[in-house]
Amino acid sequence: MLEQQSLQRYIDMVENVLIRGSSLTAFPDLVRELGRDPAPYLAQLNVSETLISDPKQFMSYAGFVQTLERVSQDLDCPDFGLRMAQQQSVGVLGPLALIAQFSETALDGLQRIARYMAYHSPAAVVKIEDPTLCERPELFFSIALTQVTQQRQTIELSLGFAMQVMRLLSGRNFKPLSVSFQHTPLLPVSHYRVYFGCPVYFEASSNSMEIRSADLLRPIDVSDPLMCKTMEAFVANALAEVSHTLVSKVRQLIQQLLPLQRRCTLSLVARHLGMGERTLQRRLKVERVFFEELVDEVRQELAQSYLKRADMSMAQVAGLLGYREQSSFNRACRRWFGESPRGLRKD
């Protein structure tokens, strides 16, 4: 019974994960440029082309990710995501774009985008390192949708879009120090180097962009603290009206923190939620959920997803699940599935 309840919670969470329709900006025109009618693809997403710019228009995030993959294959266009990013403006983010643009520095803008990204979609995860704490700060992007194994086009779209955001905040001549993708290249690596203007790495531990500290700390010319606060209040109020269950929030945080923190603890998640460890434990108990079991469930689901991807090494999978040693991952796999990771991949 407990397993069925856990599975149902997961299914409910996945089906309700949405993204704003503005993410499809430039999609119809690009599909037409490549010789196809975008209408059938939009129909599958239950999105009207005329309403893409409507801030109240939403669609399934999983459907969006799968549609980009399908279009890329149907149109034989491996760089569909990158092309789409080139044709989009930062207005895709709606009020988040204004919050960033009215911030004091590019770093402030990116931090605010990361903080309020749930306004755009709760499954789009953005993190930015503090340039005062590391020599080569990175911007990380991930998608908290474990059941969608192929995310390449959306990941490339998102990092291409991140470069557009940085050019708005830090200047038109912005170029990253480097860009990294977890997947294998869809085109010759030289194509990516020309696109981003920097070294590009694949089969990496994260989807990320290294940014010069000077670019992050550069003041924004149109900074307006009052307007920034006004837009922040608008977004914060909008988010407060959206109902997200505690279990869904904890699950999402576990998935975000596992590859970054290695050891995802109750106290760590509680800090991210802005509450005490005992408070979180008590609230989860009310939901009849135990934190350790939740971590194990998320790891199991992620393992199933990652092991389907032949382009990911076993060491990479173990690391993304927060295991320091391959042997620990092997034991977990045998407990979950009754066989080793390599045996599962062969099946």
C-alpha cells in the first residue's frame, strides 16, 4: 500500500508540472523556416499559437521537452534548441526578465531569476555560484523531470538562452569561459564552439556555463531598485497563490541537491525550505512520509532514468545520484532491482 501511495504521489507531481507557454516563443516560425507546419505539434501540447504570449497560457513541461526532441528528429535539425534560443528574447521569462534587468549587477539578476524560477516552471532549476567564493563561477541548469530521459534539445535551448540573458545584463559582447553538457554532442564539437564562442565539453557532470567574475559583477546600466522590488513583489504574490505540496517540494530539492551536495540530509533540505529540521520532520510525518525513504525513492527513479541513457557512464550515474563510491551504487541497485547497474543496462 505504501509503495502504491508513493507511486501515485510521484505520478500526480509529474502530471502537474507545467511551464509557461511563452517558452514556445520562436517555435512556430522556426518550424516553418524548416519546412513544416507547427500546428500539429502545438495541438499535441494543447497550445494555441495566438496565445503563446499570454502569461496565463501553460503547458506540460514533459510535453514541451518531448516535443522539442520530436521536432528535432522529424526535421533532421540536431541544433533545433540552439537555433530556437537565438531567436528568443529574454521576454520569454516575463516579469523575471524585468526583475533581472532592473537588478544592480548581472549576478544579482541571475540570483533573482534562480530564486523565482518556479514562476516560470517549478521543474526548471537554475543555480549560480558566488564569484567571491570561487575563481570560475558557474551557472547550472537542470530539469527536474526524471521520467523524460531525452532532454538534449531543451538543455541546449536553455544554455543558449542563458547566453542571451547574460548579453542583456552584461553586454552584447559577452562570451562564457566554457560550456558543459551532460549529453554527447549532436553535431561536431566545432559547431558548439562557434555558437558559444568558447570551449564546449560533453559527457560532463552537469549542464553549466562558466562565467567571468567581472561579467557577473558588472553594474547594469538600467538598474532600478524600486522597479525591481515592485516586480519581485508581483512574482512573490503570484507564487504564493500556487499550491505546491510539501512532499513535492522536498522531492524536487532532493533531486536538485543530490549531484551537488553528494549527501542530501534532512537538515540541508530544511535549510533550503527555510524551516527547522524538527519542523520539517514533523510535517513529513503528518504526510506519513519519512525523509530517508523519500531520498531512496528519488534515487531509484533517477537511476532507472539514467541507466536507460547509453551516453552516461556508470561513474557519472553514481555521482549524479550522490554516491561517492561506485560500490555503494551497485549495492543500492541490487536492493532496488535485484541486479547490478550493468545488468540493468544490458536488459
